Amino acid sequence: MNDILYIKNADQIVTSTGHSETPAKKEAMRQLQIIENGCLLVENGIILAVGDDQSIRQTYTQHLNCAKIIDAKGKIVTPGLIDPHTHLIYAGSREKEYVMRLEGKSYMDIMKAGGGIHATTRATQTADFQTLYEETKRRLDTLLLYGVTTVEIKSGYGLTLEQELKQLEVIAELQKSHPMDIAATFMGAHAIPERHKEQPDRYVDEITEEMLPVVAERKLAEFNDVFCEKGVFTPEQSRRILEAGKTYGLIPKIHADEIEPYGGAELAAQIEAISADHLLKASDQGIQALAKTNTICVLLPGTAFFLMADFADARKMIDAGVAVALSTDSNPGSSPTLSLPFMMNLGCLKMGMTPEETINAATINAAHAIGRAKTVGSIEPGKQADFVIFNVPNYLFLSYHYGMNHVDTVIKRGKIVVE
Ligand code: NIG
Ligand code: FE
């Protein structure tokens, strides 16, 4: 017996279409397909038809006889949101650092003094597998409540082979047991650990010679990420780590030009990273270089908001021809949030994006940032049936009525996971 779901009467079905091969850029970032009084037919977790009730009824009479029906009158349907940059696996919290920053200390100064990423690394190293599993599972549950159905998670609070593997194994276990689709990223290059403080290149050797081969061999990650930033990994060290990852089949991602301009955007373009993330301080040359590629620029306005920094210039990037995505960067230090819709709101109010651009940025372009655009990120027949039903009359409300949760129902692979 096939599993059939029929969503009918949605005030709007809102999605990009035609961008599953290459990301949406420029005008395409502003375009959405809107179906009014829209209906959606799903069979065994895959989208079968999208359109109006009459035409779907005519073609699929048999299917509708045994379908579970959801009436979405007064509501809208979007693709499941995709959060392509998170640091969800950690223990502990950093509220005292938050207060220190409110009093004027900088994020990097706190990190240099042994806090920041190092503080979370210590807490995560001492946490056992089960604790990390439970805490991360709770965060995934909350992301789902806010409409996210696919997420990327990075390791990077381990900084030794054994501890990085522990984090990646937690991700692997969650991939099996949680409805969320998870893309795993190895980020051993998140900070220089204390033991290599005097000779950071030794840690680069450790990552390239000892960590990457094991992570790849055990198939624990698809992507390899580096914090390329003054005082952390130089562009040269970042290049070594990302090139080495490539030889093991790991796809490069990069934390680029977050705090200072440092050539990260340029490096991302040169090595054809799948995404370049942050880019608050990216140079004009770096943006121009990225516009010539299909590298996705993953912007993280929650981090600028929470670090009280200048926001990335999304308007300039999109106008230059860059494909932009949005993400929470969820982590305990620089962006302790689990609300991707709030990032869409900040995208409009703080980065010059249109509401349409923020929807493409949190769906199809976010899917491209993690290599998933052929299966998720838009509502098109043949794609995975991941949707969110929002209790709003039209899509503008997603970024207009801010700071609250409009999610009504979340459907993952054709099954209701939040209602
Ligand atoms: O993307 N910049 C580096 N990594 C994270 C912050 C992690 C942390 O502070 O714990 C980021 O902002
Ligand atoms: Fe990050």
C-alpha cells in the first residue's frame, strides 16, 4: 500500500523552480513561483504533482481516494528550510563571555585568552557520547519546530583525532535516528589547540596527515572546513588543509573574512570551495572572484547581530552575481540561535535582501551549499517531499512579522514530523 499525502487549498505554494542544477543568482534570486490555492500530491515521500485541485484530481483520482489530506486554507507552503552552516554538537554554554562582550571585550580577545572556541572545546571533550547525542538531538528537534528539514553540522570542538571522531560519530548516529537530513563536515581546523600554540604548522600537519585520512576512510564527513582568520589559520595553511581534504574526497568549505579581510573569499574562489561562509569583511576583489564561480556565499547575519559587528553586504554580493544562502551558524559563542526564519528577517532588514531573495537563500541556494539541490530545496515533482506549512496569509509575513514562530506543520519525506 502506497503512502499518499495530499495538501490542498494552500493560499500560496511558494518555491523556486528550475535551479536544481545551478544556483539562483541575480534576477533568479528574486524570482519565486507562487501557486495560489495550491495543492500538492506526495507518494512514498516523493513529490508527485504540484498545481490546482481540479487538474490533480483528474489525473490522480485513484491516489486521492486513499490519500491522507491536509487542508492548508489560510496558510502557505514552502520547501523545508535548509540550514547549511551549524556547529550544533557541543557541550556547555558561554553566557559569561556574552556579558564580557557586552562590557566591551572582543570575541577574538576572549578566544586568545583561552575562552571562546577553546572553552567549548574543553566542555565538549569531557562530555560523553550520550550527553552530546541527547543535547544535539534536542537542538535538532528545535530546528525542526522552526521549519528546518535539512541541516549541515560541523565537528570542531574536539581538536584531537579521537575527540573529532567522537563528534562525527554523534552526527552519524543522529543521521540514522533523527528525521532531519544531516550533512556532516569535518572542522578539525576550527582553532589552534593549546599544544600547538607555538608551532601552528604542526597542527596543520596533524590535520592533513593524521586526521583527514581517518575521517575520509571511515566516511564520517562529506565536507572539510577551515576557520581562515587572522590569529587562527592563515590563507596558506587553509589552502593546505582544504587541498589535502580534496585528495581524500572531502569537499572544501571555508569560514572566510569574518572578523578581518584576509583573502578568504579569494581563496574560496581559487580552490572552488562549495561554499564560502561569513564574508562580513570580504574584499571587492574577493566578491568579484566568487561571482565568477558557483561557490555559494553562505551569510550568517545572526553572528553579526550577536557579535555586534557590521553585517555582510548581501545586496552588493547579489548584484555582483554571487549566489547567496542564509544560515544560523548556530553555536554557543557567536550565534546561539536555532531560528533560520529570524535570519531571513535580518537578511531583509540588515543586509539589503528582498523577502523573495531570503526564501531562495534559505531553500534552493542553501541546498546547493551542501550539495543537496537535486533532491531538496524546492517543490518540484520528483524531489523529496519536505515542506513547511506556515500559518501566515502570504510569504511576505515570514520576514515581516518577526521574532515569532509561524510554523504550523512540518513534513519530512512525506511524513508529518511537527504539527
Ligand atoms: O562560525 N568562526 C568560527 N566559528 C564559529 C564560532 C564558534 C564559537 O565561537 O564557538 C563561527 O562563528
Ligand atoms: Fe561557523
